[in-house]
Amino acid sequence: MDIKELHYFRRVYEEGGINRAAKQLFISPQGLSKVIQKLEEELDVPLFARTQAGMSATEYGTCLYRHCQDILRKYDELEADIRRIRMQSRQFRIGFSCGVLNVFPFHKIDMIRKHLDIPVRWDEGEKEEIMQSLLGDGYDAGFVIGPVAEKELWTRELYSKKPDAIVYEGHPFYDREEISIGELREESLITLNEKFYCYHSFVQRCRDFDFSPQIVIKTMESQLIYRFCREGMGVGIDVDIHQTELNLKGIRRIPLSDAAAWKIFLVIRKDRLKEKMLRQFADMFS
């Protein structure tokens, strides 16, 4: 006998029939009948008398109903206490893919703290680490770059922007209004490294044009792309998501006409969207 079975029994007792109770419980009458039969076998007494008019409780059934009311009330009190204790020690954990914080409005962090009324902890990491933590019991929510294939995760697109080519003065592309990915085939290129989704997205887009890019410098800091480019060490690839104004003296930012967009997605585990706190959090980014 478990709590769910007692809930089911109580509903049958109060509705006076399997079919009416099953509709209330959103289960099949056959499944509900098996639950009642299991309880009767476990207690070794008939709980209901079956008639054409429905079901009427036996003396044993009335006795169980009286006791199950106390048990279920105590169980509800236990759940409420556990929720209270959990909330007192709980943190709301958010994971950010590398690069997201460049465009994430920091005032949202304070809004989240005030709105959810619990401490908020956030970390920056690689996309795959964040996804695995979301699928487990780590992060409550994540902001990642690029599409999410996992069926267990719910996503909402929040931001989209295409990368540009950063070209130094004197390069044949310098006066162009736009550049195609295919035109980069023979170019020495400067990009962020493998920790960033934009690196993998750019490499894949080059392969769509049947070539592997000649990346001569990979960096963790996007500002270094501009510095190396200014020195004529190659054409830079970067998404304009910088909070501070960059020095563009001697270089130009030129749109890549057929580049894949750099997109940010809010990600939450689907089975947790029923939680009030996570619904409220998702609504803040609707």
C-alpha cells in the first residue's frame, strides 16, 4: 500500500464508483479497478460492494477511509515541510555558454534574484557541460549558443546575430561591403578557440563550401582577434556582441553574407517546466 493507492481509494470512496473516479484521476477504469483489487487483497477484506448502481463502501472500506484521511493529511504536511526546508537551503543555478554573458543584460540577474526570492548562482562553461548538468540535477536553467537536439530539453530562442569578417587595411577585401564564406578558402584566419560554439559553427559552414579553413590563430579572448588582425596576421572571424567599444582603427568589420547565425537559447529540462519557479523564470524571457 502506498500514498498514491490511498489517493485513488479515497477518490473512489467519495465518487461512489470506478468510472467517475477514473475520469477525475485521468486513468483508465481498468487500471483503477486493479488498484482497488490490490488493496483488498493486501488487507484481505472487501472494501466495496459492487452493484449495478455503482459501488458502496463496506464497513472495512469506511474504516480505511477514516484512517486514510489522517494519513494523507499527515503526508501533505510532510511534503509542505520538506518544500519549506528545501527552499531555505536552495540556490537557483544558471549555466552560461562561453560568450553569452557578452550580450546578457546583467540587470536581469538582479531581477531574477528579486523575482524568485532565492539566492542565484551562475557559472560559465562549455555548452556540452551545461547540457549534461541540465539533464542531471545540476543547473536549473541554461543559456547556450546553437541549436539543442536533446528531446528532454525545452528551448526558447532569445538572440540571433551573424558573424563578421575583420579585415585589416591593405587587404583585398578591405573595401568590400560583404564577403562570402567561399571567398575565405585561401585566407589565413583568426578565431576564438574550440571552447566557443562560434568556432565549430564557422568550421562546419566552411565545410559546407567544401574546404577546411586555414585557422592560424585561436584565442580565448575576442579582443585579441582585432589586435592580431591589425598586425596583418590574418582575417578575423567574430560576432559583434561586445559590451565595450572596440578599437577599429586600421581594420574593418565586414558582414559574412552566408554565415550561420550565432543564436542564444534558453534551455530548461522539459519535465521541470511544471515547477512554478521555472515557469516564472521562463516567462521572464518570453
